[in-house]
Amino acid sequence: MTPPGVPLFKVRNAIAEALWAHVKAQDLAAVCEYLGLAPQEPNEDPYHSKKSYVRARIQDMDLPALVTVAQRVISEYGDENLPRVLAPLGLHGVSTDMKNLIFAADGPKPRIVLPDSIGNAIRIVENEQFCLVYDRPLDGHGLSWADLAAWWESRRPESASDPDEARRELRSRLRRSLSGNGAEELVFDTYVKLGFDVPALIPQVYLHYDPYTVAERQGRPALARQRMDFLMLMNHRARAVIEVDGIQHYSRDNPQKSAPPLADPGRYGVMVAEDRRLTLQGYEVYRIGGHELSDRASAEKMLTEFFADLLRRHGHREP
């Protein structure tokens, strides 16, 4: 169903207008094929009408397919009108720039101080060796595996002579930060199989930082969801949070040790409230139930389809 205020003809017209403005007639056929549209027919001539040429290729597309084309056009040419047309669909991403990406902790929690609170600068003063800190600015396409690998190689010059080995080291280091119960590992391993030319699936990303220990809080609750299971930074500031939910997300231990866990509405309420807060900030939150991953073969199929749909939604080329 098309959302109110986003008629299909408006999206089609905006795509045609963008390509008319940014692409020369002699290049239009090749650009359309690059965007996944039909090749030029013998009786067609982009020189006659560039807009008509484009419209003929997108006339029968449904909204998801049009959005995919539109996002690819935005990614390639930075058109100003297309994002306004797509805005009612909620594909606007997060408004703030990424400043601190601390992730893949595989040991004690880092201790962080603010040496320059005005500039939002941070410094890790303890346990820095157990986490990774990405310190490069993001381009419009987000953070890809290629970006992450280039950053990793810059930190480990000894690996630069063998890029494939550097990539294996990076993925091994990221995988080491996962929970160890098999569920997060299955999600990560399935995504890695999609290839290298896709956004990175970044594990164990610090979202909130609570500097106080349990004793120091004296019974006060910690900040909710200090770490995300996974984060993807994609085209146009889009950020997708992926959480793998085990039974501990909505239950608590039963005092009778041999009895099954008890439902915990309070714990569940904290979780969904945090989801709402993130969504209102522009994040997309996707939850994967642990039970969905109990059968490996069906889980891999489900995850592959989910990630392919998510990448298409944000204009990334299908793996």
C-alpha cells in the first residue's frame, strides 16, 4: 500500500527529473542499465526525450522497486528533490553525525572520560585494548566492509601487504566479541557470506555509556541498552539496529531452579520503550527472536532474505 502523500506517479516523475538533470543523453542508456533498468531497445532514442526514456523503464514498477532506484540515484548524484519526495516514507535516516563508534568489546568494559565536552571528544582511559574505536568520518554511503578493512589495515601495517589476510583478521576479531551462545554468531556468519561490497555489520556497539558500577549506583538502574548487538550504517544516514533476543530479554529466573523461567513484563517494557526512543531518533530497530535461529538451515535462509530486503530498502546493490 502506498503511504498517503506519496503517489507512485510523483516518485516516477522525480526519478525522471533527476536523471534528466544529471545525466547526458549519450550516457543515459548506460546509466539506466547501471541502475538496474531495462536496456535500450532498437527503436528507442534517449536523445528524443530523456524523461520519456526513463519513465518507460519505471512505469510498471511498484513502490519498493521505485524507492530502490530513487535511492541509487540519490547515492550517485546527490539530487535534492528526490529525498523530499521519499521523506514521507520515513527513509530519512538519523539527523546527527556519527562522532564516536566504539565497538567489538571482547573484555572488560572500557572506562571513558570527556577531555573536551564542548567538542564531544572522548578518551578511553582503561581497557582500551579490549575494544575498537573507528575514528574516520563517514561518507554518504555509510560504513562498508571496505571502509572498515581500510581502517583496520591502517592500524595494522604488517597486514597491509595481504588484504585478504587483513580482512580475515578483522572478521575474526569482530566475531570474537559476540556472545558465544551461537545465535549472534549465526547472524554474523550468514551476513558475511553476502560478500564484501555491502555495509559492515558492526557488532557490540556502545550506544549509551554508564560510568558507574553496580555498587556505585546503589540500586539505581543502569542506562538501558548500553550496547547494541549489531549496527549497520548505510546510505543517507540510515542506521539499522539489529538485536538478537534470547529468553533473557523478556523473562527472569524462576526461584524454583528446576522450573521454567518466569515472564518479566518490566524487563520487556524497558526494552520496547528503548526501541521507541531509538525509532523516534531515526534509527530502524529490527529484532530477531532466538527461537527463529533454532534450526540452522531455515535460519540461514530467513536471515539471507532479511538482509537482502534491508539492503534493497536502502538502495544498496544486491549481493
